Amino acid sequence: MGSGDLGASASSPSLSQGLRYHRRVLFLTQMQLTTGKNEEQRTAPDGNGLENGSEKQGLRGSSWGPQGKAGTKGAGKGWWKSQPPDTVKGLLVALFGGGVPAGFVAPFTRIAYEASQVPSLEILLFRCLLHLVVGVYIRIRGAQLIGPREAWRSVFIHAIINVVSIACAYSSFMVIPAGNASTVRKGTSTLCSTLMALVIDSYHLSVYDWIGLLGSMVGLALIVVPDLVNLDKGSRLADIFGYTLAMLGGLALAMALMIFRTLTHPSRLLTAVFTFGVVGSLLCAPLMSLLQKPVMPLDPLTWCCVTGITLLALLSFFCANYAVTKTHPALVCAFLHSEVVVTMVIQYFVLREPVTPYGISGATIIICSIIVITAQSMTQESSGKK
């Protein structure tokens, strides 16, 4: 073997080691590049790397991931679109929760007065005592009885005006026919709320709202004006006094709803109910002894009527105040006119008091006005969503 062969054989191991080294470096470099690309794909917001793919696959089969939540939100959003908007919800609450239960209050007050001569302030005192029970529920929830300190003034003014409104209304129910008293009170509240909307409020009433309000006022005029023209001379003074009380009650109701609309604390409904009970109890107890003769009812009919008045009036109080948080008080008062229709029906079938053709025509116009405002509100909300 020559020296050349010895050199080749000596250099071949070092050559093979060098090739192996270069291959290893090249392999590691390729691995680093591949790993960098994978990391970029995983961290990219729109990447389609392994991690995103695994997340997508896992989220398709699981309802806990972001896409499952998005799917749930989408389904909930579709379900929510099928629900009535806030404006229509407020109007429906005013119609069925505020107006219909209040329609029973006037006839029940008249029946209690004719059965046991129970005065109006005594009935109001029973109602205020029921409102005080709400304070227990407020304390259980851990809320403040009268709301935050900055809202105390508005809450107490709202309670005082409400007490005046209901005291005037109950007194008018005992002097003039219940249907007429309810009509005048609700008509005055609607008219005053509309004027407040023009003068001191920035709420925009559409053309259909004005048509509905005008129709409601025309219907109320058809019910009341013929009776005012044909007043009996012997009872004219008492009738004028009763209609005046009803008008004052309507004016106070419009003011109370407008004030409640300015309250913003979360427990405003409960605090308004409790404060009404406190103020009403403090005012009615002494005034009842000074201005009227208290009576202790003995017959079951009177107690049933008084219990029905307190419960139904409490429900109406809740719903009317809730409705003004969703829409304007003028529209709420227009929907509270359903009280007039219910009162006229009970007046005719239970109290056996006659209902004139003017009254039937007026009630029909009121119902049509309510339908117009509701249809317009639903159409406006649906077009706004589109």
C-alpha cells in the first residue's frame, strides 16, 4: 500500500464526519424555520395553523368556547327580535296592567260607599297601609327604603301629588257616576301630559301619536259633554264639585307620572310604592278624622270591595309607573283610558246605571285610538331596527 492510499484512507473519516456535520446543521436549520412558521401561524389572528384548527374543531363540538357563545348569542338575538320593543311593552303594560285593573276601582269604591258609607279617605288609608308592606321586601333585598339621598325630594313630592290625585279621584267616585269621574280624570291627565310634552319636555310625538291622543280626547268628550249639558238642577252644585275633583285628580296624576319619569335609581318602583304608603298614612289618618266620619265596615261585601280596591290599585300603580319609564306619559295616559271602558261596562252590568249611545261611541273611539298608537309604535320600532 502506497503513501497516497494511506493519505486517502486517513482523510476519508474526517471527510465523512464533515458531511455528517453539515447535514446535521442543515437539518436543525430547517427544523427552526419550520417551528417559526408554525409559531407564526398559531399566533396570527387569521392564521390556519394547527392550534387554530384544533380550537375550531374543539369549539364546533363544544358550547363553552367563543364560537359556542357566539352561536348562543345569535340564537338569543333572533329570539329577542321576536319580542315587543320597549315602547310597545310599556304601552301594553299601561293598557292591561294599569288601565284594566283600575277600571274596577271606581265601581268598587261606589259599592263600598253605598253599602256601608265608607268615606273616601278611609279607603285610601287602607290602601296606604298595604303599600307599607312593600317596605319589608325592600329591606330583605338590602335596598334603601326611600332610595338614595339625592332622590328623596323627588320621591316625596311624587308621593304627595299621588296622594292628592287618588284622594280627589275616590271622592269624585262617590259624588258623580263612576264612569264619568274616571273619564274626566283620565282625560285631564292626558291633556295635561300632552301640554307638558310641548312645553317642558323634549320628547317628540309623531303624527300618529297626535291622532291617537286627539281621538282619545274626542271619545272622552262624547262621554262627558252630554251628561254635563243635562245636569239636574237639584244636584248641579254637587255634580260640578265632583267633576272639579276629577279634574284635579287628573292634573295631579299627570304631574306625578312626569316626576316619576325623572327618577333613575334602580329601586324606584319599590321606593315610590313605600313612600306613597308612608305619606298617605300620615296625611289620611288625621284628615279622615277632621273632614269625614270614619266607619268600621261589618258586612263582607264592603270588606271584599275594599280589599279588591287596595290590591288592584297597587297593581295599577306599579304598572303605570313602570310604563312611563318606557314611553312618554302622554301615551301612557292615553292607554290608561282603558279604565274608562272597563268602568262603563261594570257600571252598566253591575251598578245598573245607564250608558248612553254617546258613551258607547266615545268608548269605541278610545279603543280605536289605542290601536292606532300601538300599531304606529310597533311599525316605527321595526323600521328603526331595519
